[in-house]
Amino acid sequence: MGFLAFALLGLIAGAIAKAILPGEHGGGWFATLVLGVIGAMVGGWLGSILFDASLQNFWSIQSWALAIGGSIVVLLIWGLVTGRKKS
């Protein structure tokens, strides 16, 4: 997967993760992009360790599931670190 495809995957995965989790999540599109890219990296890493799965290509449902799941994990950890309250 190329850099632009990975960035687009991260942006969309970060936006979906923010939509799934309740509460107010600050940041604009750039923060969502960073969240999604880090989440895709974490999801790919956890997927390779736990399920022997990896980020294959842009149109793979496996890549999307790992990226969105990783973004949710990163968003939850970020909320714990910053101490933001869920509302």
C-alpha cells in the first residue's frame, strides 16, 4: 500500500473511530489523520501478533477492520492519558 493510500485509510479510519466512540473528541481533520495513521499502525501490529493478519491493500476488509480497531484503541488510550471525560 502506498503512502497516500495509507494516509487516506488512516483519515477515514480515524473519522469512523471518532464516530463510533461516544463523547466529544477534539481536533480537526489533521488530528483525525494522525489518529487514524497511528491507529492503522497499531491495528496492523496487533493484528500480526494476535491473528497473524496484516494490512494488505486499500480495498481489503481486513485492512479496514484492523485500521478502525487500532484507531479505536488509540482513541481510548488518548482519552485515558489526557483525562477527558466521556459525555
